[in-house]
Amino acid sequence: MDVESSALSEQHRSQNRSRGGSYEERGRGVKEFRSWFSWLIPCFVIANVVVFVITMYVNNCPKKSGDCFAGFLGRFSFQSTRENPLLGPSSLTLRTMGGLDVKKVVERDEGWRLLSCNWLHGGVVHLLVNMLTLLFIGMRMEREFGFIRIGLLYLISGFGGSILSALFLRSNISVGASGAVFGLLGGMLSEIFINWTIYSNKVVTIITLVLIVAVNLGLGVLPGVDNFAHIGGFATGFLLGFVLLIRPHYGWINQRSAPAAKPHKYNICQAILWTVSLLLLLGWFIAGLISLFNNVDGNKHCSWCHYLSCVPTSRWSCNREPASCTTTQLGNQLSMTCLRNGKSGSYILANPSDSRINSLCVQLCR
């Protein structure tokens, strides 16, 4: 009976492994396979929404600009869609609230903007896309790996995306949680590689993830999208996933209760991937931060890299220079000329605010 029972048990384990099995079946009692309650990711979503509401309150379009969309929202109405088609605040407001401005980071030592920009969004459309994706991906990962590891993965990936963005997008304000969200996708992918032995249908899952990432990065070459933040966040999350999301390999799980000598908790491939990824991650952050605070322009060292964030076509331009205009005020008449395209315009305005002038300049230079 003992021999027969052992044979059946071994057969059951073999079938369980071939089917993939559930985490509970394979790792019951192992802390790395504990099921968690997801609360941190919803808190991140709430925080992003609150910050956006505060940003719109500070923006105060009716008072500072006058040309607003959805004016019935009063102080919370959006900038004109000609200025901001994402239904959000002005670029001046985003800069004030902590958007990633390379000049301020380098010249005024405002390094905190590398983190604060991840909590700001350019508009309602931008916010909805990022938060829905964060909920869909982040809650699932938090249930599997816990709030500490996923929280670190999210925050550090966003930071990594900001560094790469600052090295290549030197003149524009950059905001958004996209880099951090891409970091979660990168972590999902690397987690499959480092925990290879415990999964079935690995190839299908990898192909699906790669396609999702490729499509989203492909959309990032459209104008107005900071694809460098996406790439930097994904790369940081991919490396960080090897470090934070490692789990015991299948052989150890299968034999952890055996009285005989058990294999090591992590196999040699996992150890190599963990070590190499940690070294690459540290090297990237050290090199990136040193380059940034020494005002290194990545475009001067990579002449083609700007195509990773925008590919010019006959339908749009990839000119990312900020809107800049010359202005002349004669009585109630404001004359303005865009230095980028040479367009001119005249407006009947008495004592316009800086925000109003900037809004008109942005529209004129589009």
C-alpha cells in the first residue's frame, strides 16, 4: 500500500506540474506563495486622482487664462483643447506642481521632480488610461507578491523612467505614471524568466506580454508622448523584477518536506540572473544620475535615439522645442509672434496674465 500510495502521489505531482497547478497547490506554506490583499495599488490610484484635482484647482483656468473648455466646471475647467487636447491644465501649472523640467533639476538642484512628475497627469484622458492600466496590472501583481515588493517596483520604475526622459527630452515638461506602469509590465516579464520552473504555457504568456509592450511602445512614437519614460520604466522594471520577484524553484517546492537532503531554494540560473540584474540596475542609476546632474545631453551621444520617442511624418512634426513668442502690448492690443513657426496674432486684452500669454503662445505655435 505504501509503494502504491507513493506511486500515485508521484503521478499526481507529475500531472500537477504538467498542468501548471495553482500557486496554493505548489507552494502551500511557503511565504513566497502567500496570497495578499491588494490595497496599495488602489491607494496609488486615489493619490493620482487627488493630485490631479489639486492641479486643476491650482490651474484655475477662468481666472488665469480665460479661454477654457467645460466652463461649467468653474475653477476646475480645462484649458482650451487647442492648448491641451487631453483635457487638463496648462504647462505652466504642471511645471509649478512638480513636472519634470530638466533645467530646474540640473540648474536649481530640484531632483525631487524626478519623483513628483510621476504623480502628475496632463489631462483626464491621460489619467484614465494610466489608472485603468495600473488597476488591471497592479492589483493582480500585489495579490501575488505583496505591497512592499510591488510598491518598490512601481516607485523605482517610475524614477528610472524619469532619468531616461530627462537625459533625452531636454526642453519639454514631462509628467505621468506611464513609466511606473511600464515598469510593472517589465517586472511581469522578468518574473516569468526567473521563476521559469513553476510555470506552464510560458511561451504563450511571454509572447502575449511582448506584444502588449511592443504595441504600447509603438504608440509612443506619436508626437506629444514621452516614450523615453516608457522605455526607461520598462527596462528598470524588467531588471528589478529579477531582484524583487524571485521565488523558490519547483524542485525545492516539491521536495521541501522530504526527510532527505533538499536542493537549494534558488537554482544557479536564478542566482546568476539576480546578481547580474542587481549590478546592471545599480550601474544604470549611478551612470544615469551622474550624467543628468552633469548636464549631459543624451541626444549628442546618440544621434538616432530621438526616433524612439517620435517619428516625423508628413502629418506631424517632432519639434519638441517649447513654445516661445515675442509680445508687444499697445493699450488693449496684444501682438504676438511665435519664434518657432513665424505665425503672428493680435488679441484685444488689457493686462493679460502670464498664464494667459503662455496659453495664447502655445496655441499660436501649434
